[in-house]
Amino acid sequence: MKKNFKRVLAVSLAAALFTASFAGCGSATEGGSSAEIKIGSIHPLTGGMAYEGQALVNAQQLAIDEINEAGGIKSMGGAKLVLVTGDSQGAADTGASEAQRLIEKEGVVALTGAYQSSVVETTSQEAEKAGIPYVVSVGATVSLAERGFETFFRVQPNSEMFGLRAMEMMGQVRKDDWKTCAIIHEDSVMGTSTADYITKYMDQSGLELLGNIAYSASATTLDSEVTSLAGLNPDVLICVGYYSDTSLLFRTVNERDMKFKCVLGVSNGAISDEKFVAEFGDSVENFINCNYSINTNSEKAQALAAKYKEKYGAEIINHAVFAYESIKVIAAGLEAAGSKDGSKLCKALKELVYPNSEMVAAMTGDIVFNEIGENVNASLCLIQIQDGTNKVVFPTEFAESEIRYND
């Protein structure tokens, strides 16, 4: 079935190229000039996660603009890149349909996505069927890279690394009176797997786990879950979730006037976001997030942040940095392959050594993919809300401020 699909796709592409050559339309060809090369981007652009999804697309468009302004893909005659977007609406099935549309009707040579691991799962399956690369923008679940796909590549850390590094770093920074913790997480594959790895590596933190509470990311109330949390009364609250559900969680927590010695987000889509800080103000002061962040010690990264703010009128969110990097990696693969053929592009990405761009805090090595498509040098940091802004506080070599503790 897979071979027949690829044969039909190959014939269709060949026919399209043949027609284009007589029509005089620029389509990227081996060793020749090209008008454009399309890259597909699938993210939630409507619905409860549209804010995050649009931020990722914004950063990807900045990367596209930079590449084109620098002369495009030089090994392909200066071919210009075009970002073609698809709206997953936050649903796995919709994401798969959008992937099919971008591949079959738009003719994209690679896909990126998708913010939610459940959508990455279905959209990357479509890329594998078509034999084109899928470079994850955001999507951390470990199992995504364990399916034996030849076309899957992930620049960011996976959920096991989130669990391990969060607990390791908590063990290094926690106060002596932080003795107990509870985990509360959304119950999709992302939240569940991350919570499982936090539990697996809990002994690295020196904390005693009192309980693990799950909820739906689409929940409209978290009253019962917060009641359960109050009964546990942990010193440290560890939360895994997306923006909208994390906001609901802390609105409910604040209504109950609940306090914790520390709040630690892990792979949390809200805590390191300026919108979250603006919404909750002083009540979230000193919250910590184990995540990735733009590298505040890098002039290139700060230039990107300034460019993003100038164009879109907002601070670049942490997830958007890896979305930006996903486009740069695809472009480097195209440059190395000198072709938009899927098998050649995948081969180039597997062999790629993409120099550390210094965009991401705590990532010290080049982007290099292992045999299952994971970036072997992906890493994480602790980001804390201090005086209403986000500051990297650990590891110390990337820190822009010292960690602060509640009284």
C-alpha cells in the first residue's frame, strides 16, 4: 500500500514538473533555478490554543523572510521559501486532513508542527506516507520518535528529558523546607507522559510525591481537582498543561486563596508567557517553569526577539523559538540536498550538523539527529517570573538572574 502510494505520488510530481516546464512556471528542479519551495506548517490557528499556534507560525514566517532576504536556497538557484499554513483546530483528525491537503494540493516539500503531541502523531504519519520530512516545531512525547519513521525529526527536548531535567534541577535549587509535592496535569498524551516521567525521576528532586491529579485540557471547571489538591496540601505544586487550562487552574486556585512554597511548571505552555503574567500579576510572582527559552545572553537571539516584537507587537514566546529553528533546519537540509526530493532531503537532514545558533538557552551543542530523529543536544532551563518578567535562572551559565524564593 505504501509503495503504491509513493509510486502514484512520484508519477504525479513528475507530471506536474513536466507541465510546469512547458508552461514556463518556476518549480524547483535539480540544480536549477526555482521560483518557490513550499513548506507546510500545521498548528492550532483557531480554538482554545490559537494564541500559541499563531505565535509559532509568526516565528516561522520570520525565519522564512530571513532566508529569502539572504538569497534563498543557493544550491537550488536561489529558490525562495513559502510558508503554507494549515489549521489543526487543536484536533488530531483535522490536523491529518490538513496535512493531506498541504501535501497533495499545495505540493509542500516538508511539514512542521503541531504544538500538540496528539496532532504531531497524525500529521507526521501523513508525512511518512508521502516520504517527506516532518520537523517538529513543538511536540514532546517520547513515543513520537519511536515508531520507526524515516522522515521524523525533532529539534526540541522530548518529554522524558523534561521529566528528568526538571527533577534534577529541582534537586539542585530547592530549599530544605520544600519536602512534598503534587503533580496536576492535563490528560492528553503530552500531559500524561510528562507526568509519568516526572514521577519516574522524582527521586532526583528530593521531594515526596503526595498525589497525581489529571484533568481534561478542554475542561470548563477544575473545582473538584483543586479540592483534591487542597486536601494534599503540598509544599511544591508541579503543573503540566497548555495555556488555557493552566489559566483556569490558577484562577480556581486563587479563588480558594491557596498558597504553595513553590510552583513548578514542566513543559508548561503558560507560566513563561507574558500574557499569563499580565493576567495574574503578583499572584504568580516567583513561579518557575522547566522549559526552553530564548537565549538572553545571545545578541542574535535578542535581535530575533526585537524583530518579532516589532513585527507582531508582542514578546516572542518560548515555544516559538523552536518553531523558528525548525524552518532553519529544513532550509539547511534543502541547501545540503540541492533538491526538494523527499528521500534526498531526509538523507540530508539525517547527516546534518546544524551549527548551534545560540537562539535557545541551555543548548550548548549543534543540532544533530540520532537514528530515530531526536536532537542529541537538546536541553532545558528553569525560567522564573521575577518582577513581572521572565528570567532564566538555571543553569547558572545561562542565568540572567539568581533564583528567588518565597518568604
